Amino acid sequence: MGALGINVDALLDTDILIGILRDDPQTVAWLRSIDDHRFGISAVVWMEVVRGATNKVNLQQLVKLLEQYRVFPITEADTFWAMEQLANFRLSHGIDYADCLIAAAAARTGLPLYTRNHKHYAPLLGTNALRPY
């Protein structure tokens, strides 16, 4: 059982889902190595993936993929946390507002976030920003 009684072990960043969609060998191998994990995603990750849809069929495929993950909505507290992080780290680390909103769900729940973009998430989450491979 994950943090706060949530039946999720960790959250995934958009770049991991893109690796899944592209059938990236490293991503596939990593997922196979930890197939007992249950993953969630931020609502922002959900929207970033759907934003990449190229047509109606592709959109349906993306939504179907995303249905297998618990989606963590953005809360009011997440918004204010993300705003503070953006003000603190935008210039020094080049962090984007979407990174801050994605990290907010991990910060709120205490769940680790798997990302290939460790550079942007480490200042926000410390050791809870994990590299999958």
C-alpha cells in the first residue's frame, strides 16, 4: 500500500509514458523488471500525453493506455505549492510550470516520481525523484 493508504507505489512522469508508447527498449525492460509495481500519474501527465494525439484513433489509444493508471487530480494546495516552486526554481534550474504541477502530486502523497528528467525534479522532490534506468 502506498502513501496515505493509496494503492499506488509510485507516480510516472510523461517521459516514461512516452517511452511506453514508443515501445522504447529501456522503458520496456525497466517495466518488466518491476512488474509488481502499481503506478499512478498526475492529471497534468494525463493531459500532456493526450495533447500528443494526432487523430481520433490515436486519441482513443492514448486514453485507453492512460486508463490503467490512477490519476491524481490537481488540488488547490498543489497549485500553491507549484507556484512557490516555480518562483524558487524557474531561473536557477529552468523548471517549467508543468514540472511543478506534476511534482506537486508526488510531494502531496509522498510517492516517488519516476522520471528521465531528473534534473528538473530533483530540486523539487529530492530523493523522491527517481531515475528508472
